Amino acid sequence: ATLLARATAIPKAGERVPDDPAGVMLMRAGDVMLAAAPNEVSRTDYARFASATGRAAALCRERTSLLRIVKPRTWQAPGFEQSGSQPVVCVSWADVEAYARWISQRTGKRYRLPTVSEARALPQGGGAKPVAEWLLDCSGSCGKRVTVGQSWRGANGARPLDASRGYDDVGFRLVRDL
């Protein structure tokens, strides 16, 4: 192919990157171009990962309930009905990092969580129950990781949460370095 043909095939900001299994779109975050998934990782996609790797479900917390000890929650049973296309919740930050490593190994491309500044440039996920999202940034000694976005609970903005557990209103999406 000629150089001109190859150059015109390069996607522009907001366009999907061809041949990418995650369906990422080209995004500009400040001076940096990166590829970002338009939505959070779905329950179906996470189930493929959990099945392929044997990853055990993280402890999940509903932050407003005292009944969490009586009725444990997991990403498979977060305490409310979800379809396979909805964002996976009840996954810890470590689960998310393991998922990013797994998809990176499968595709040969480096996927990771976005930073706070990158997350601001991403399109917001939608649906009846939007979720906050885990980010790469940490708080203090990194035992807490930053989440951002408005969840169906209504809290908006960045907040640090315990990275060792999942939350029923926090999911994730990945970006790909270009």
C-alpha cells in the first residue's frame, strides 16, 4: 500500500480503531492520543476472562448496607439483576489489573486503566445504571485506588476506595497505549 493510502486509513479522534477486539476509539487526552473503550467492560467479557484464568471472585461491598455480611455479593451475583452487556461490578482493583494483563497478552497490545486526567476526556458510559470506574491513580500508600464518575448511587467525582475489594457500583474500562 502506498504511504498516502496508509495515512488516510489512520483513524481520527472519536473514530474506532480497525481490527481491535475491544472496539476502542481514538481519543485525545491533552497532548496524548490513546485508544479507549467507549464503554465499561461488560459482564460477558469479564466472564470470559474469569473462565479462562480461573480468577476467584473478589469480596464485594455495598457501601450503604449492613446486610453485606449476611448476603455476600460477587460479580456474578451483585445483589441486583444485570444482563451480560451491562458493566461488570464487584471487581477489585487487582481483578481489573489482572483483566488488563490478560487482554494485553491475548492481543499483543498494552491495555491499562486510565489516569484521572485521561478519564476526563473519555466519553461517559450510559445505560439505566451507570457505574463509577476504577482508575490507575492511587491514594496514600496505594491501598486505596481512585474511582471516578457518577454511579447509580449518585456520587460523582473522584473518590478513593479500598483496592482489595469490589463495589456494587464500580466497574472499569480500559485504554490502550498507542
